Amino acid sequence: MKAKRVLIVGTGIGGATAAITLARQGLDVHCIDIKPERPATGAGICLLHNTMRALSTIGLAEACQESGMPFAVFKEFDDSGRLLHAHPAPPSCGIRRPELARILETAAQESGAVLEKGMTVQDLTDRGEYVDVRLSDGREVSYDLVVAADGVYSGLRKRVFGTDYEPRFAGQSVWRFNAPRPAEADGFCLYRAPSGKVLGIFPTSRESCYMFYLESSREPMRITEDRSHVLIRDRLAEFEAPVIRNALDLITEPSQVIFRPLDITLVPTSWHRGRVVLLGDAAHAPTPQMTSGAGMAVEDAIVLAECFAGSDSVNEALAAYDTRRFHRVKRIYDASLQLCVNEQQDAAGRKDRSAALLLETYQYLGEPI
Ligand SMILES: Cc1cc2nc3c(=O)[nH]c(=O)nc-3n(C[C@H](O)[C@H](O)[C@H](O)COP(=O)(O)OP(=O)(O)OC[C@H]3O[C@@H](n4cnc5c(N)ncnc54)[C@H](O)[C@@H]3O)c2cc1C
């Protein structure tokens, strides 16, 4: 039997894209998110060539390029801001996360999906041919399919798949903040200090950029959140590059700094149990080194809809989704994790091996999905 009514849990990048692709297949899409509204602030995100290709198939690449900033160069600087190298990079687009969310959610609604914020799943019973769901506002609704797109800490995954795939700490935490874009930040830029510290910058629009710093630790770090603006300045004190100093001078409030330990998970196939299927970070949350988690979520959404378009059977469509996605996602997840481990070990020769792995994985990302 073909699916007709779909519940998507999570209106993040994966959930909103699935709302677009499934609604455009003619499915009745209801997409809910526990957060009462779309976040107005947030960090930036890099949409790589494969992500832009996927967004272009649903007609949204141009909107991202207009709101964000396309780039195709990779630059390395020393801690004083001296340019060491500039190489061509895969054509990408940097964008602020709230802007990407606005573009995706608007397209989801225009495609016919119903989006409801401040809503979650209270209870869920899989009846085989359909799933009975009690929503948090008390409504009881039956769906032919439930898509768990509720992120790395997915409550639905825990409920339906058990606790085997709970995220684990990857050995690094990330500090992130936004800044006005200096002219030199016209690509993916890394500033390297002799101590081994690395600060990354990429543009998120013609006017803005995003800076990130990864810090390794054996155990997940706990910080005093109301001092995060002071803590980040301390950590980056050795960088003398004017673009970094100018940006740090503008960081005066803890709310300007986003800190989070990197927690990762990869669920082995099958990604569905009965009529509940995982998508995006709920199925696979990599470390950010390949800047690909969101790209994988967008690709998931496109492939899931293609599998439903190509089959009259829900089970067949879900099996095809597993087959088409798992190998590709695992390769990106493994490469990201290897790069993350290399950064933590920082041993001689690792940099070269990381560069080779990065290049090879970029090429793989360009292959058809
Ligand atoms: C530091 C960092 C940098 C990154 N940089 C990049 C990058 O440059 N490029 C890239 O491609 N990827 C990047 N990623 C990965 C990317 O952010 C994720 O892969 C992507 O956001 C996953 O999208 P998602 O929709 O699966 O999950 P999420 O974006 O986490 O969305 C999940 C949604 O589910 C909702 N939700 C949660 N629980 C419930 C519930 N119980 N009921 C209802 N709703 C619920 C949440 O509110 C949220 O809106 C980065 C990740 C990190 C940590």
C-alpha cells in the first residue's frame, strides 16, 4: 500500500527538506517541532557542492546563494594573518542557519506541508499498516509513515530503536560566533597558530561571516556559560590576525558565543522499524570536519521521496532508502571522524594525510546519489 499521510518530527534542515520533497510527491505532510518558533539567531553553515546540487534539484540553491555567499577558495593563514596558501575549493555556499531554516520552511509550506511549532509526539503505537500518534496537544492522529528527523539526541530513535545508538562524545568541543565579514574571508579560511590551535572562518553572507574553534578534551568539557565570551577570548589570545582580533573585540556578551561538545552517532541499517524511519542527524550525526551533516540530511530527504515515488509499497520504499543512503553516509561519517581523530592526535604527517582524505572525500561527494 502506498503511503498517504506522513508525520515528520522535527522541522530542522532534514525535516523541513523532507516536508518539501514528500509534499511535492503528493503526500499529506504534517511536520512538527518541539521548539515554539524558528530560532532567530544561530551560527553559520557551509553548504558543499553536493548539498548545493541537492538544493538545486528542489529549486532552492539560488535562494541560498542570494541570502548567503557562494565561494570556491580554500585559504590558509598563519596566526598573524599572513596568507600562506590559496587553493581552489569545491563550489560551496556559506549561509546563516536561521536564513537556511527560513528558506526551507517557506518552501515546505508552499509545497503544501503543514508545519506546527511547539508540538511533539506524546505517544506512538505502530499498528503495522499505520502508526497511531498522540500529539502533545492531545490530538490522536493516524499516519502511514512517521519520519524521525528530531536530531542527534532523537527521542523517537530512543523510543523505537532503544538506547544502543545514543550519541557519544567525539573528543572535541566547538566554539562558534558570528562577525562582520572582512574582505579576506571570501572562502573557507583556516588560521593556524604554532601551538597547533586552528581557527576557521567562512562567509555567511556578503556582510557576515562565522568563526569556529575546535578544542580537544578527553571528557566532554563543562564551561560556565555566562563566561563563554571571556573564555573564547582567552583561548584565542595567541592569534594576532587583525580579522580575529577585530571580531573578538565585538564579543561582549555570552549569548554571542555558541559552545557545544561534539556528540556523534551512526545507526546501522536498517533505519526503519515498522513505519518509523530515521532521517538526518537522528540516523547519522558526524563530526563537522567534512561540513556535511546537513548535506547528508538534505540528500536523505531527496532520496526518501524518490524511493516513495518509485514504489507502491512502503516497505520496499524504506528498504530502497536504506540501500541508497547507508554506504554513502558511512563513508562521510568515517572520513569526518578520521579527520577529527587526526586533529586530536596532531602527530607528524597527519596534516598531509588529512589533506589527502579531505580531497578524496570531496570528490566522492560529487558522485551521483
Ligand atoms: C559545530 C557544527 C558545525 C556543523 N557545520 C556543518 C556544515 O558546515 N555543513 C553541514 O552540512 N553540516 C554541518 N553540521 C551538521 C548539521 O548541523 C546537522 O547535520 C544538521 O543540522 C542535521 O539536521 P537535522 O534536521 O537532522 O537535525 P537538527 O538540525 O538538529 O533538527 C532537529 C529538529 O528536531 C526538533 N526536535 C528535537 N526533538 C524533538 C521532539 N521530541 N519533538 C519534535 N521536534 C523535536 C529540534 O527542535 C530541531 O528543530 C555541523 C554540526 C555541528 C555540530
